[in-house]
Amino acid sequence: MRVKLYGYLRSLAGGFEIDEPIKRKMTVLEVINELLDPRLSRSLISPDSGAPSSGLLFLLNGKHVGLLNGLDTPVTDRDELAIIPVSHGG
């Protein structure tokens, strides 16, 4: 399972990419909670609602997880999860 981090998330994680094998069925949420540093995962997912923090895109193999099964979308060892902060200007 490959997780790619963009923008300010790189500095929080100490790198651009995390590549960890997974040996069981997992969801996007489990990947975030179990493969990433706890401080980083808390900044990605709201502890109160369990929803993705606003201003972040979660793409699984290039598809927005909201179009799939949200954070409950199953992942495999060959998948790639990209987490991208979105900034808006005016």
C-alpha cells in the first residue's frame, strides 16, 4: 500500500511517500489510522465526527473516495492513496 502526501502534509509526515505492505483487508480509514503517524492521522480525520478534515482530498488510485465508499472503501496492497490539501483563494 502506497500513501502519497502533498503540500504541508509532507513536512508533518517527514516525507512524500509511505510504502507499507498490508497483509489483511483494510479500509482507507484503517490505513490512515494504522499506517500513518498518530499526530498526522488526527490532523486528517476529525476526532469528533470521524469525517475527513475539511480542505483535504483523498484519492484512491486517482478516484475521490467520496465517489467510492468513503473512508470505508476497501484497499489492497497494490493500491495508492493520495492525500492532497486543497487551498482556495479569492
